[in-house]
Amino acid sequence: MKHLKIGITAIILMLSLTAAAFAGTVRIGLMAPITGAFASEGQDMRKILELMAEELNKAGGINGIQVELVVEDDGSTPRSAATAASRLVAAGVPAVIGTYGSAVTQGSQDIYDEAGIVQIATGSTAIRLTATGKKRFFRTCPRDDEQGRVAAETLRKQGFKKIAILHDNSAYAKGLADEAKQHIGKDAAVIFFDALTPGERDYSAILTKIKGAAPDVILFTGYYPEAGLLLRQMSGMKWSVPMVGGDATNNTDLVKIAGTEAAKGYRFISPPMPSDIDSPMAKIFLVAYTAKYGDMPNSIWSVMAADAFNVLVAAIKARGADSAAIADYLHTSLKDMYCLTGKISFDEKGDRIGDLYRLYEVDEQGKFVLQPR
């Protein structure tokens, strides 16, 4: 355990460097889906940031100041996110980490922007989030236009000609579906393009409709709860058409929902799983996380919350806990900082720079297996 503590402390930017101490604490907000459809993501985000803050404070905090994590539950919905955002504004935090879903993030953006608070999203990939020109909005995850291009390229490489695209009308899923459709080449055709209603328990009607179109593959751009249910119900129909998903299906709960047999062979496009991140920093962190909580994080998106924490700590360490100064540092001074999921820089819109997407397949044991490039 001594070596684990040394390792995790090193991850947090060697924050024991001496500097002037100040009174009070630095408050960092976390807005996450602790409850609701995406609760497993939010619960992992909270555990990761509690671990990061705990070890940072043991190492002396930021410039001698202890860090306090202020957590609000966005309930996995835009309406709840607005309430959570208002509470974090009232708590006086200069910056907020979160959240996971694009539509949920969209429900909070204006509140943070009007309050002058920095927001760093961790799983919200919809293009529109950085198209509005908000100077204090950032994200450690990539964007859907890049994912759409990679998804279309993956379908081409696998030789699919007749493609059914299914989304859920959310900001994320509809945006990704549109991007993928745009990138489908002349040698293939989108023969079905429609939406399901998230949160329902029976998708047999829309699955029957898709089956009637006789596609070679279904590209599902929604979230893991619906993907798992679709796979389970397709298995019940004895229909074995391949299904490929987007990065919002990168959560091990998908296999729990679908069942191992139904999930076998499912493929999805995503940044690497935590266990596949090939960096000493990530390996040390995951050992420490497993030692504390007894298991690995469910997905990469909660790990991107750790990246958001690290870039915020770097900004506060350099410029202080002022929102304008933090935003300026992230835009102008943070260049290729080594974090858990790789190097991080932000462009003028607040988008992360670089390509992270890879292809995964679920094996016969329900494990997510990284595919060769």
C-alpha cells in the first residue's frame, strides 16, 4: 500500500512542491449522474475524484491549500442537471467537472456560463456543446464528428453495404447518427434511419421494422442501457444481424443488461478502456483505484473525470482559484499535459485535441477486447 500511495501521489502532478499557503480550501465541483439511467458512470466519477482529492490533500493540497470536492447529482436528466448546476453556483465553486451525457450537459451550460464558472465535461461528445462559443466550457472527451468518421470507416472496412442507423433523438445520439450517415461512402447505403424512445422496456416493434429492411448491420448511436436491451431482445427474436455501437455503449453494464451470450460479438467505437490505456501513470492509478474500491472503473468516461481534475489542479496551481484565470490557462498555457488517457491540450473552442477512437468487441466471456488497428 505504501507504494500505491507514492504512485497515486505522483499522478497528481507532484503537488507537494513548495509554495505559499493560503487560508481556507479550494472547492471543486462535480456534477455527475449519481442516480438515474447513467448512475454507474456518475458513481465511478465520484469514487475516482474522491480518491484523487484524498491523495492530493495528503500531499499538501494545491499550494498548501486543501481541496474540497462538492458533489451534486444531475440525475441523468437535463432538468435535474439545471438544479445541480444552480446548487454548485451557489456553493461558490470556480470550476465544475461533469457531466456524462451531452443532453444533460447542455441542460447546465448556460447556468455555468452566466455565472462565469469553468465547466469541464467528461463524456459529452455532441458537437453543438462547443459550437456556441462559451469561453469557459471544455471537455476531456473527443467530439462526435471524429467518432462519426471513424464509425463509417469501420463499417466500410468490415464490408457492410446496407446499413441501418438507429438513434434515440438525444443531442449526442442524433448528432452521431447524422455524422456517421454523412460519412457513409458511395459503396454503401443507409437503408434505415430512425429513433427509439430511451427508457422503454420493449423494442420489439422497432426491431421488427429494422429487420424488414434487411440490413447487413445496425449502427446504434445511443447509450448502453438501450444497447443492452436491444441485444437481449434481438437474441430473443433469433435475429443475429451484427450491431455496432458508439462510445456511449462503452460500459460493462451493457453485458449485465444484455446477458453474456447476447452481447457476444457486439462491437463499439470508443476511446480505450481503462485497462487498455498504455501508460505508467494510468497503470499506477488503476492499481490504486482497485486497491481502494475492489474493482476497475466501469468505463473510460469516469477516468476522463480524473483528467479533468488534473488539468484543473494544474491551472489552479499556476494561476489561483479564479474562474477567468483557470479558463485562460487551459486555453493558452496547457499544452500536451500527460494525463491518464493520454496527452491533453484544448483548442480555441475548448475541445480536446487528438484522435482517441478504437474498435472493441465483446468476447464469449463478456469482456471488452481491443481490436487491432
